[in-house]
Amino acid sequence: MEAQNAPRDVPDDEFLSLLQLAKQNDEEAILKLIDLFKGDILRVSKYIYTSEEDAVSDIILELLEMIKEENKE
């Protein structure tokens, strides 16, 4: 059970590359980032008092907005 909850290790350079591509609206990079944080998103969604589906959508939306907002600075 411990291994099931273990975060996926991604080298820093790969993560930064995905982040940079996501800022440029690369759909594949965005999907990989969402997949990378999927376990955390699902875990946190249980503490939000809406349906799990709405909570997951809200968290993903916030993540994407944060990625895009960082590009404006």
C-alpha cells in the first residue's frame, strides 16, 4: 500500500521542461503535469466539500491558472 501512494520521481530538468512547454500551451505537457500530480489532486479533493468531480476540476483549473499566471511575470 505504501508504494501505491508514493509520488512519481521526475528529474528536475524534465519537470522544468514540462512546465515551460505547458506555459506555451503544449497539450501533451499539460496532460503529463496533471498526471504527475493526479494522486495529490485526488487526495486533496476529498477535503473539499463538493462532489469529488467538481473538486478535482477546481484543483486542476487552479493549477493551470498558476502555470499561466507565472508566465505573465
